[in-house]
Amino acid sequence: ALTESAKLYAFGAGDKGQLGTELLAYQSERGNPELVDVDLN
């Protein structure tokens, strides 16, 4: 999800082609969006 303030959030784990961030060892899914550190300006 891209916010109006140009922040990008990912919901996936990135393991099935979706934009995401790697899950921690104890996680099986991500319940909350994770801010992606990228400069969109």
C-alpha cells in the first residue's frame, strides 16, 4: 500500500512473488503491514 505521504507498506512475506519483507523464524504470517524502507521521492 502506498500512502499519500509516499510511504510504502508491505503485507506479504515476499515468498510467493508478492511485495513483502522476510518473516521472523516464529512467524507464519504477517498480521500488520510493514513499512518498506525505500525513497519514492
